Amino acid sequence: MLKKTLVALALGGALMGAGQVMAADYNIDKPGQHAFVNFRISHLGYSWLYGTFKDFDGTFSFDPAKPEASKVHVTLKTASVDTNHAERDKHIRSEELLNTSKNPTATFTSTAVKSTGEGTADITGDLTLNGVTKPVVIAAKFIGEGKDPWGGYRAGFEGTTKIKLKDFNILRDLGPASQEAELVLSVEGVRQ
């Protein structure tokens, strides 16, 4: 459920603009596994359950001089959820939660970017999860940018947001402490 949202969120962070002079387009570094869409949700109010989505892809563009013109798009395969427990992952994929057989992908597409300070921004966008599309806001932070050892140029961001499960038609009651999931994104993109 946190799946794609996380990725989109992370990308949004890139929009706030690092130190470049002009707009640039980036692909998320999926082949090098330098991007993560993670989540956590309270387990009965006693501890945190952590997970990740292993299969996602996306792009972002940003112009530090015009962060409001930045864009992010991420697509995530919901069945790639991994909480380090096979039976739990099977339950998360079931009709009670993510219903991955009916909704195999989740997406995030930015609709607005607003600078909130030096190297930070709020990225508003449409998150589609479990067949439901709702607006979410990702608090994004620029981590760094520069040349890599292979002749490319990279930029990295992190982002966080929270989603209410019921907003995305996830109706299984997991208890009062487990009504929201927190998405934590870390994204490194390779300039095209």
C-alpha cells in the first residue's frame, strides 16, 4: 500500500532543486538498487512492522530556479512487497489489504511542488493504490548531486508521507494503532 507512493515521494524531493543551472530529467536508479520505497506501520501499538517494495520504476525532472515546474512519476508493482515474512507478505497481497491480483500497480504523479526552505519542498501528487486515487503530500529533502565514477551525473532525495489505509479502500481493521502507514522514500536518479 505504501509501495509506489514511497517512490513517488522520494522523487518529488528531487524537484526542490539541487545546484543545477537548468532543468534536467532523471531516471530512478533501479538497476543499481539506489532507490527504496519503504514503509512502516504500528503493530498493535507495541512495535513497528517494516517493509519495502522491491519492484518500481520512475522518473523526475527539476529546475532549482523554478521548483514549481518540477515533475515526478513513479510506478510500483504491489506484489513486490517484502516484510521479511512470507506468510505476512501473502496476507498483504490478499484481497483484504492490497488486492494485488486486481490492482497489480500503484502510481504517484506529482501535481505541484512548493519550496518549504533551503533544500526542502512539499510535493503534492495523486497516489493511486488499491484502485483508489487520492492526493498526498510528500515532505521532500535534497540529499546531494554530482558526477559518479562511471561518467554519469546523479541527484538524490528522501521523502516521507503518511496515508490512511481506509482512504485507499483497505478496510481490514488492524486495530486503533494501525490506521495509518508511513512511507519513507530514498531515491537516487541518473541524469539523462
